[in-house]
Amino acid sequence: MTHAAGSGARFRYCPLCGTQLVRRAPEASPRSAPSRSHCPACAFVHYRNPIAAVAGILLSRDGTLPPADHLVTPREAGAILLVRRAAEVSYPGHWCIPCGYIEYDEDVRRAMEREMHEESGLRVTAEEVYAVHSNFHEPHNHTVGIWFLGRYRGGALRAGDDAERARFYPLDRLPEPLAFPTDRKVLAALLREAG
């Protein structure tokens, strides 16, 4: 029987029986298939899959909160909500689009809405998907990020959870340093659309 583990963690011992894992290429796959850790005792296969994450794009025309229930589109946008990462998390002091990991039993849209509320104090509804990118900037922790456009519903702007600061920045005058290369791609696309 073959089992799969869906995280970026690398096991040295089988999580089912405790036997030391060995690396080998899959038998029924082309030569280009990656080698994987296998358990010689119980046939467990450790698949290191990327972790799914979400980010919320909250746009503004003028750098203030948009009216409740109004979706500011990229063509109308002049500013975007960014958060500065707190000292306890990776890339402390760096700026990013509010983001986070999806919980195991959580819908991707609800995850975006939760992360936005935790990091900015705002209630935001996840609207259309704006971008999807693979994140390879951390070799030990590959992720797939989904950036949603957000519709402001209410709440007061205040940083929390993984963020120490939250504020709107003009799309053409972003703060440095930015935490993630993929955020830079998304921000560049938004600036192009805003014209």
C-alpha cells in the first residue's frame, strides 16, 4: 500500500512504522521523475507537495478605505493595502500583500477572508482570482499562492496576527523591502492595469 504526505516537510523516518526512509526514483515513471523517499518496510511514499496559500488584494482609488460593498477594480486602482510582517515571522519588517496558509478543512475563499481580517482588521469578501503563482523563493517550503481581489465589507484598519502594520500605498510608490518575489509580479501587473 502506498501513502502520501501532503506537506513541504521532509521526513527521515517513516511516519507510519518508524523505519528509516530511503530515496529512489519511481519504478513506473520516466527518468525525469523526481526521486522520492520510500519506506522499505511498509511501502510508504513521501510526496513533498507544495503548500497552498492565499492572498487578498484590497484596492483603493485614493489610499483610503473604499466604500463598503464596492469592489475597486484594478483599472480604477490608485493604491493597495499592504502589511509589514511582524518580528516573529519570516521576513520581519518586509512588506507584502496580506496572505497566509489555508487550513486543512478550509475553503480557499474563506481562508483569504480570514487572513485579511487577522492581518488588517478588515472584513473583506473574496471575489475573482487575480493571479496564481508558484513560490520558489524558500527552497525548503515551496508554496502555490492564489491572489484574490477583495471587496471591502467593513471593519477598522488595524494590524494584527503576523502583521505589525497595515496601510494603503500608491501602486507606483511601494515600500521596500517587499517580502515575496511573486507579490512583486502581482503588484507590477496591477500597476500596468491601472495605467
